[in-house]
Amino acid sequence: MLKMTMLLRLFVLLAVFAVTTALIAGFFGRWHPFFDSFAHFRVHLGLLLALCALPLLFVANRRHALMALLLGLGAAGTTLPPRSLPGFAAVQAAGPVGPDQPTYRLLQLNLYHTNPTPERVLSLIGRLQPDVVTLDEISGLWEPKLALLKAAYPYQINCRKDFTGVAILSRRPFADGAEPLCFDRGSMALASVNLGGTKIDVAALHLRWPWPFQQHRQIGRLAGALGKVGNSAILGGDFNATPWSFTGREVMALSGMQAATSGQRSWLPFELPRSLRFFGLPIDHVLTKGGVRAQNVTLLEPVGSDHWPVLVEFTVAPTQHEPDAPVTVQAAGNAEAG
């Protein structure tokens, strides 16, 4: 009996040590992308450490159990977006909308390159009729589907270069004289859109998976492109990174933008039921900048992808006025840059 108790105590202490090490490593993502990979699971690790505190009550002393509980809950608490933190208060700080101020909508969605139900995506877009759509994982399967949307969304930039890419669809005209651009072999698109006489930049971004994959190198290649985002802009994308990770904060810093989304768990493996969405990850983001102010963020029901659609309602302060002239670059506009 004594031997069994000692083995149980050793097992629990080793588990607490392993979880604590992984949890703390996630706070050092600036040093190496290896550490940042742990940051994405900070909530999961923090709650797991808090659960490990329960058996510690029986195999160790209460002080150790309390330390594990506080560390786990405290680490998980750092993922919350308090109003006082810059970069996480776009919606809260948006303020009331004036009676004559129009509200626009952007839909962000990772389509999933082999989505078996593309008709559900088309139905969603047709039902919501957002002003702008940012799409990730545009594959050859999806290109004829985008063609079906040209009547409703005549202004398109499709950046698929190899296997997949990103795209921007707009009901509103692209700003005259500003050609849409693609960057890093289709992982980022940038277009200037005319919203009722006010020009804003719209960007779509899809980052690769974290370390040991090439996400950190990709961000290095995209640094210049992110810096090209204009003074008033909105960006939608699948970052494959949580907002509290170093990667998430680096994208905001390079683009000079702040997060409208703030923890909506938009990704869940296909194998898990929707009721377990809490165990998913908030890796689909919408960022805003300058005169663009997010008013509302809604996580919609899935449409055949492992990512859930994100709908953002936003307003635009009238800063730059552009005439509603016909756009010079339409669906085929696709200039590779950077």
C-alpha cells in the first residue's frame, strides 16, 4: 500500500512538472518559435494544471496544490482580453453608431480545400450578403465556385498560386487606380475598396502551422506586405495562431492593427462534436485599423469546414473620399508582389 502511494505521488508530481514546464514555455515565444507552439494551448494547459491540483491534495501538501491551482488558473486568465490591453479592445472601444453612419459586414472563412459541401458556403454568403468576404484555402475545387459569385461579387482577387491561396470578394468597387496585390505565393491578398466614397484597405491572410512548420519564416517574408496595409483597414484571416501568442501579437505589430475578434473558438477538429467547441482554438481573426471600427463579432455555424465562419459588422470614419468610378481591375486582377 505504501509503495502504491509513493508511485501515485511520483506520477502526479511528474505530471504537474511536465504541464507546468509546457505552460511556462509558452510565455517565451519571442525567444524561439518552439516555445510559441505551447502558447496556443495555454488555456488547455492551465486548466489541466488546475485539475492536477486536486490529486495533489492527497499525495502532497495543500500548499503545493494551491500553487498549482493558482498557476494554472492565472496562466489561463492571461488569455482573456481585458479592456486595458492595447490590441484587444476594438469592439469595446467602438462607441455608438451615428444615425447616418452606415454599417458594413465582413465574412471571414477558411473554406477547407476539400470541403464536401461547398453549396453550404455559397448559401451562407448568399443569405448574409456581406459587403466583403475574405477566404482562405482557395483550391482548384473552389475556383469554379467563386465564378458563380461574380454576379453578386464582381470585384474579386484570387491569389491561389500553388495548391491553395487566399481571396477577397467585394460587392463594393475596388478603388480606382489601386491594383489588388498578392504576396508570398498567395498567402496574403491586399485590395483597396471604395465604401460609399471612403477608401479602406481589405486584406486576407493565411499563415502556415506553427513550429516545427514554417510559420515563423513566413511571417518574416510577409513583414513588408503587412507594413503596406493602409491607415484605415480591415484584415481577415486564419493565422493558425491564437491572439495571445507571440505570432498573433507580431502580426498586429507589423500591420499596426488591433483585434476585433477576441477569443472566439473558431477551429475544432472534425472528429469532435460541436458541443466540445470549448476545446477548439481561436485562430481565425479579424483585425482593424484607423477609421475602421468593429461593432459586433458573431461566430456562425460551420459549413463543411473545420473552421467556423466569423462575421464582423463595422463602421468606417470618413477620412478619404474617392469617387464611385468604375474599377479598372476586376476579377482577374492578380499582381504578385513582395
